[in-house]
Amino acid sequence: DTWRVEGFQNVQTTTRFVKMNLKEGTTKDHLPHQLVMFGSKVLVVVPGRAPLCLRCKRTGHIRRECRVPHCDKCNRYGHEQEDCIRTYATVMLPAPGEENSEFFIDEEEAEKGEDDIPHPV
């Protein structure tokens, strides 16, 4: 499979590997789990760092392993509908968009898709 988006024809993957030298006192935990590049969210995978769940946005597991309850009433994670408490503050929060975490790929899925692609040395 290759991309059909203009500028990406014949590109087999958009996964990129970078090597970073961090400033003194900066650790891998200071790096964000996601960045916005060219208007799209990108996943930042750091070896040895706990992964980010793209469903509940908590660290330590990936979406496929997520067991955090989801509320159908407010469409938020961390509680179920029968435990949903509507406070003034939560009513004033912008409503979360439609569940779209299925459109993002996590670290394991990205690695599976790149198995046949040679990596630069």
C-alpha cells in the first residue's frame, strides 16, 4: 500500500524516526506524547517510556488494553452513565466530540505497519 495524497505518492509509511539530544536536566518524560505537525496529530513514541492510551489519554496502557469506563451520557471517560454527575462546571465544559480514537494508531500498530520497510542506519 502507498499513499494517494498529493505530495505523498509512492510513500509507503509516514512513520519517521528521529534521534534527539535533550538538554541537561530534560528527561524523556518531559517530551509530549502527541504533537501537531502540518495540522495533524502525530504520536511521539519514546523507547522505555510508558505508552499513552489514545482512548482515555492516560499513560501506562494502549487503547486495545483500555479498561477505563466510558459514560454514554457525557461522552467522557472515567465513569459510567449511572455514576455521571452533572455539575455546573461540567455542563459549561465544551462537549467532547464524537469518539474518534479508532482513527488513530498506537505504537504497536505503527510498528506492525512498518515491518517490511527498511530503516535508515
